Amino acid sequence: MEKWLPIINHAALESSALCLAIFHIEKPELVFSNKAFRHLSGKDPVASLKNPDFGTLVRLAEKRELTDRPLKSTDQPRELAGRPRKSTDRPGELTDRPRELTDRPVFDGMMTLGEDPGSYTTINARVFVEGKEILIAGEIDLDRITEQNRRMVELNMETSNLQRQLTKEKVLLENALQELKKANADLAILNREKNRFLNITAHDLRNPISTAISIADILNTDKDSFSEEEQQGFLESISERLHFSLRLMTELLDVSKIESGSLELNLEKSDYIRLVRKTVHFNQLVGGYKDIRIRAEYSLKELMLGMDENKKELMLRMDENKIEQVLNNLISNAIKFSHKGSEITVTVEVQNDRVITSVIDQGIGINSDELSMIFQPFQKSSSRPTAGESSTGLGLAISKRIIEDHGGTIDVKSRKDQGSVFSFTIPMDL
């Protein structure tokens, strides 16, 4: 056994699991320690003893009645050199610890040491007293460390998961914040639009109603000063202005329904050719006052092959009243902005399962830089009706939404003084 003692001593001194330390009681100070204890204790070995602390160990030593003889240098050197004895517990097993130290520790249990709470370590320790010195012999509880490491891994995973969740929540919160900012910005725009609509509406309603009231007052107060023909003209003027006001209010209600998403379509199978013929015929009567000719052309090819011209039909699933409103808006606009004696053509054709309807006029046209805004509510181009007709500025906006709700599109092509072409599409399989 003696030949192995140098190696055993070196292993004990360099071990990272076995902790050895000797303290002087009276000074107090560290007399000796191995590598493992130095690593755990830090800069102040005495203060690093936390539970039990150094003072507690000294009091335990003082209470012990020392009956054992003092150790001699020949009994057991501090480097653990000396002849081992046989253990009485296990016959034939060698032990390098003297009976006096092994059998009478002043403390036997778990000891906590370290510089701060974040670096505390618990070891399974025995504390012995000899003279004015205290020997601490302990070992790191590997099971405890393994459990701590396992728990640390779990905590790290939980922390990582929480960080990922927080990152996700942060992204969601930032996205929600951006959406809220956008919603607030959109709301501010809508609020400005609402105020603008109210101002325009109040102005557009006030003028014709005010004029109608003035004319009515004149007739009431001085009726006999005017001929029957003049009185009839006054009545027609009143009727015209009141009809305009009614039309404006009706279209405002349509816009309100559109903006609130409450515009409902009553979709039913209807003959589109019949609807176009009826609408064209009605507007021919209106166009007649400006000597404007309105005609319809149907390019339906194989769909109508062999059919009599007057029996052509094209069944579409649509809201007939709403589509008639679109046709009337486009044709009446064409009449307003066309010169006397000119011509308006309404064409209907089928392309790729879509019905394309175009209203083509030879009127005053629209500036190219104004085309993008004319489908917005209350937006009017700089072009003026050729006979001073009135316009609410809502018809095209309403028409656009009606067509889009049918799954179609509407657009315009126009050049100043060269007429306009308004076209819209309706899917055949709506």
C-alpha cells in the first residue's frame, strides 16, 4: 500500500470531487486546502462556509470533550501519508483514515459553501477537531449535482420556450399595434371624408331647395303678375329642382349602404338583352330633347346563332334593378356630356364567360389626369354638361360598387373632346 500513497496523495490534492481543508481555530485562517475546496470557496475561505458557518463549527468543537489523545506527526501526516490500518467494519479492506478522526466528527452532514447565492455548492462533509485545528473532509454530492444539472437543463429549456413565446407575442403585439395605427389612420380619413360628404351634400341640397322655395314664394305672393305659360315654367323649375334633391338623397342612401356593407343584391336569373333594350328605349326619350340618337348593338355570336333578332335573350344571374341603375347612370351621363345631334352606342358582347357592356359617346370627353378619381364619391371632372344639366357626383361611385358586388369590373377610356367609353363586365356564371 505504501508504494501507492504518493499517487493517492496527489489524486486527493488534485481531485475535483473530494474537498479537503484545514482551518486554524483561533486566528481564524485557512492552513491547507486541496484544489476542489479552493475552487468552491473563492477568495475568502472562512467566509465561504455558509451552513454551518465557521463560528458554528468552532462552537461545536468547544462543546466536545476531547478524550482522545492528540495526534502525533507519526500517526498521520496532513498529506494523508502513513501506514493504513484494516477496517473493523469490512475485514481485509484498507483505509487511510485514523480511527480517532473517523469515529468522532464534530459535524457529519450536508455543508453549503460559496461566495454568493448564485454560486453556492453543497457537499457531504465530515468535520474533525484536533488541537487548535479543524479538518473538513467532504465530497461533492454527484447525485444532487446531477439532479441540479437536470433541473438546470429543464429551466433553460423553459426559459428558451418562454423567450420564444415572448418573441412571438411581441411580434403579434407589434402587428396588432401597426393594424391599430392603420385603423386609426383609416378612421381619420373616413372621418374627413364624412365631413366632406356632409358639406357637399348640404351645399348640393341647399341650392336646389332654396331655389324651389324662392320660386314658390314668388308664385304665392305675386301669381297674377305672370302669365299661365310663365307660371307653368316656374312649376317645372320647382319640379326639376325637387327631383334633383330627391335623386341626391336616394343616391346618398345608396352610398351609405355601400360604405356600411349593407347593400344587398337580389340575384335572380333575368334576360339581360331585354333589360338593355328597356333601358335604351327609356333613355332614347330623354336623349330626344337634345336630338341625340341612342342605339344598341349585340355581338353574341354562337350564343344567338339562328335566333330572330327580336327574340335574342341572354340569361344572367343578377340584381336586375341594380344593373338597370348602372345602365341608366352610364347612359344618362353620356347624354349630359354629349353635343346635340350626336350619337350614343350601347354594345353588348360575350368574351371568356363574361358579358361586356360598353356605353360609347361622342361627347366632350374627360382629361386623362381626372380618370382615376371619377369613380370616387362626389368627385366630378372639370368637364361640364353640354346643356347645363345637374350632376350629384355619386352615380359612378355607386355603379362601381354594384358591378364589383356582381363579381365584375368597370372602367373608362376617354380623351378630351374625343368622347368617352364606359365599360363594365358581369360573369355569366355568377
